[in-house]
Amino acid sequence: MVAKINADYCAGCGSCIGQCPARAISFNDNDVSFVIEEKCNDCGSCLDTCAHGAITIV
């Protein structure tokens, strides 16, 4: 299981990037967060950080 970010809901605030202990979240060229799946350890730290509900664990 890994975190997934729904680009339609991501506001580009970056709060999830700073919260991820695995450094598995970054910005793409459109300032939308995305998960580097190989680094994600399924800890869920990013879930509560996203005020827009853009992140799920699947």
C-alpha cells in the first residue's frame, strides 16, 4: 500500500511534503504534489496533514 494524491483536490500547499518522514512526496511541474511510490512506507503521516482531502492510502 502507498499514498496516492488526487491532483484534482491538491491545492499545492506543500504541507504533506514537510510531514513525510520518508521524503516520498514532491511537487511536479504544475505545483501539484505527487508520491514517489518506491519511497513511500505507508505510514499515513501525510493523511492528516492534507486539509483538502487529496491523499489516500491504497
